[in-house]
Amino acid sequence: MIRSIYRICIALGIIAGVCFSCKEEKKSTQIIVRKKVEEKVSAVQKMGDYQQNREVEWLEKTYTVSVDFKADPELPLVMDGKQRYYDNRIRLRILRPDGSEFLNREFTKADFLPYLDNTYGKEGALLGIVLDRAEGDNLLFAASVGSPDKSSDEYLPLVMKISRMGNVTIHRDVQLDTSATVPEEREDEGV
């Protein structure tokens, strides 16, 4: 009989062990899913507004050239990679010695489109207009259209000439600053 009780106890122990090992564990209802990292659409950038006044000896008098450079949210946006930028509007004023206006005109990239290639025409921004020098009856300005990223040096140089009659002509700048020879200048009547 002791043997029977011993066998029964062993059998019950095995059954209990099997029952406990087969017991269902509570499964977690939490599902871990990796969240997609959405690309942040960054704010539209400005290149920086500035205003510059310079005096220049021209036609035997001292004229003041004023350049007012501003980002214009009404112009189409330009892209540099994934970053969006406002294009710029530049107001150029040339004042006579008595303070009266000789020229007061706004320029946008649209004024320079005939002289640009497709890349700068679509994706470039008007980067600036700067007085270069007075030469005879003309004032010469350096203008540029290119990448709006301040760290970039990609741009297309242009020359803008304003005559003593107020006529504006624009052409591509084909002369390198380091060149010892002067290539033939080709002017296109512009704006």
C-alpha cells in the first residue's frame, strides 16, 4: 500500500508539474511599433535684408547710389536642396548732388531671366546688385543670380550698365577678375 501511495504522489506531482508548465501566461496587449520620423518642413529662409549707400564721382559731380535689398514673400519661392528661400527684390536709387532722383527702380530675378540658364532661372535667387565703378557716361554695376545658400559660391555674374540718360543694359559677365586680357564685350539691350 505504501507503494501505491508513493506512486500516486509521484503521479500527482508529475501531473501538477505538467499543468503548471502548460499554464497560459498573460500576454501583453502593448504592441511596439517604431514611429516614422517625419521630415520637418523648415521655415522659409531669408538671405538677409540690407541697405547700402555709396558716393561715386560721375559726370564731374558726386552722386549717391542707394541699394535696398529685401526678401519678398510675394515673389515665387526658390529652392536650394530641400531648403526653401524667399527671392529678393532690390530697389536701386541714384541721387543727384542736389538730392533729386536720377533713377529709382526695382529689380527682381525676372529682369535678368533672358541672361540666365534654366538652373538659375528656376532655382536661383537674385543675390545682389553692387556699384562697381563709373566709366565715361555710364555707371557699371555687378549683379548676380544663384544659390540662395549663404555658404554656396554658385552664381552667375552679370553686368548692369546705366547710361547718363537712365537706360539700363544687362549682359553676362564673361571677364574673369584674374584675367589679363579683356574679351570683347557683347551687350544685350535689357530691361
